[in-house]
Amino acid sequence: MINSTRVLSSGILRRSKDYLSPRIRSVIQRRDNSNSSSSEKKGIWNDVNFWATAGALAGWGMSGAAIYDSLQSGPEVISMNMTGVLLVYSSLFARWAWIVQPRNILLAACHATNVAAQANQMRRALEYKTERGETKEVQEILTKAGAVGAGAAGCLAFGPLVQRQIIAANLGPISDLAGAAAGPFTVHFWAPMSKWLISGASFMDLNRPTELVSLPQYTALTATGFFFSRYALLVVPVNYVLCSVNIALFGSSFYHLARKIKADYL
């Protein structure tokens, strides 16, 4: 059954190569050759489908945590830093999960759901601050959000043009980096970078009172960091940036989770 699934997956992947860039096609070809010569080494540790599913389920945990907090917790526990970062993070990862090979529809759906859930959390937090008379802080947050949106729109509009010009200039390593399958002009680069923002937000909240730490949210973030650390090394193209950031995310989120468990249950 496992061999049949692998054959089917390989067939689908081969038929989809016509829609991929030459660089990614060459990576896939090398991966196919490697897999065919070392099939005896396959197991859970090297099973991309296992880690993809586990990572997606952990991602659903984040969406579920946001929905749970919106129903069970007051808006005062919402971390504005983390919620804003999660909005950017899930927007990028919804796209990444759709175009990565093999495509992870379950993960893409969970991140699309998380965008909606986190947007609702942000709305609740802004309404809460407005009711408390903190209108100046609310205005500052909205201004920052507008600047981020404008910057993102500019990157989408002019990024491909800048990339083509850098590649055509034959600048050696710089041109190679610009044209890389997981380079800075692709979502394969920026999706992991958004996870660095999550780790940064966690570090910024190191002294956050434990009563304001969301147990569901940090449980989901800890699980996500653990599963994606391995998953990032099995996808095409292999994403070392994604692997490293998930190791950091696991550490920072586990720190908050341990503090919360110690304070509430031990």
C-alpha cells in the first residue's frame, strides 16, 4: 500500500513539473533519483506525508486556539504583538503550502482559517482598547498595519521586475541568490522569515504575566515548531531557513508554555 502511494505521488509530481521553474524541476529530479536508490531507508523519519500532516494538524491547533480564546477568554489576554505577527505569518504560509511540493492542502486551509481567526482577535483587542480610551495606541496600530499592507503591495507589484533585472545583470552570487528556488523573491523565503517574527514576538513577551499567556496558543506554537523542524527538510525545495526558525520557535514557545503550566498546575 505504501509503495503504491509513493508511485501515485511520483506520477502526480512528474505531471506537475511542466508548471514549475527549471531550477525546481532539477531539484525534484535529484530528489527522485535519491529516493529510488535509497527506498530501504524510508520510514516515519523520512516520510514527508507524516510530517506534513502532523505540521498541518499543529497549524489547525493555532486556529483552534484563536477560536477558543475568542469564545472563552476576555480581550485583555490578547497579545497585540503576537496576533499581528500571526496574521502576516498565516497569510504567507497559506500561499507556501499551496505551491510547495508536495502540495499541502490541509495546511493551506488551516492557515486561511487562522487568518480569519486572528483578524477577529485583532478586532476584539482594538475594540477593547477603544472602549478603555486608548485611541492613540489604536491609531498607531492601524497606521502600522496600513504601512505593512502598502509595503506588501509594492513588493508584489515590483518584485518580479526587480528580480529579472538582477538576474540579467549577471552579478555572480547575487544573481544566483535572486534566481534561487527558495530565494528572497519567493514565498519559500518570506514564509519562514515570518516565523522569525513569531519567535521575536515570543521573546518580546518573555516577562508577560503568566495569567495573560494563552495555554492553547502556546501549546499549538510549540507543536508547530517541533513538527516543522523536520518537515522543512523533506519538501521541495528543501528549506533550511524554515528548519532553523522552527527550532527557535519551539524553544521560545516551550519556554512560555512551561511557565504557564508551572504557574497554573504545579
